[in-house]
Amino acid sequence: RCYAAVQPPPAEPEKATAIGGCGLPNKPDPQDVKCDYIGPPDAQSNLRPYVRHYDESETPLARSLRLKRTEVEAWNVDFWTRHNKRFYEEKDDFVRLHKESGTDEVSADQMSEFYKSFLDKNWRIHLMYNISWYLKNFDILTLAAGVQLQRLVRRAKPRS
């Protein structure tokens, strides 16, 4: 579910200020929701933040999984925020330099040259990001498999 999805208008509209102009008035409390919620895209990273559901009866392994997911999401947001900031700064410099040289508009071909040079210049960063991303996701998958195995064993145990 998306906590910024369009919802019916509240009874007292002057008291409700919805996130992003629509949806729920506030970010949901993880203990109050029955499932995970996905928010509107972050302005800097372009990633959608999660609100992960949990309750008091979660096992230590399930808690480790939830915290690991939260840690990886924060790492991912940090990477893409820095990356996008660098990209837009370099793009603005590229456009500014072309305009200073007397060109009113930058053509699509010129922009494609910029995009290629940006990717070429940052290929090592992207490679390291991808390797780290896969390793972090492998950790998450391992924890998720352990949580599912725990649930399966708990269901298979005879009730006394």
C-alpha cells in the first residue's frame, strides 16, 4: 500500500496536511499498520521510502531482517542522493558552458555525449554500487529464508 495514495477527503480538511498533497495525513506508525506501506518518491534520491510493519511478537530473526532492510534502504537512498546531486550539478555545468559558448539550446546529440561521458567517468562507482547492492541483498535473502523457515517450523510443531 502507498501511504500517499489518493484517499477520501478528511472530515476536517483544514487540520489534515497530506504528504505530497494527497493520501494519509502523516507517515504511518509501523506498529499501527497491518502491512508495509510505500511512500511517495524522495525528491533527491527518486526512491520510494518504506514504512515496514512490525509487531511486538516478531522474533529476533525477523527483527534482524527488518533492521537489515531498513539499513540497506538508508544506504541506497544515501548513494542515489549523492549520485543524483553530482549528476545534476555536472549536467547544469555542461548546459551552462554550451550557453556561454553562444549556443542557445543544447541538442539531444550533445546531451547524449554528456550522458555517455558521465557514465564513463562513473563506471567504477556504479560497478562497486552493484556489487555492494547484490551482497546486501544476498544478506537480506538469507535472513528472509531463515524467517520463513522459522515460521514453517512453528506451524509444523504440534500444538499442546
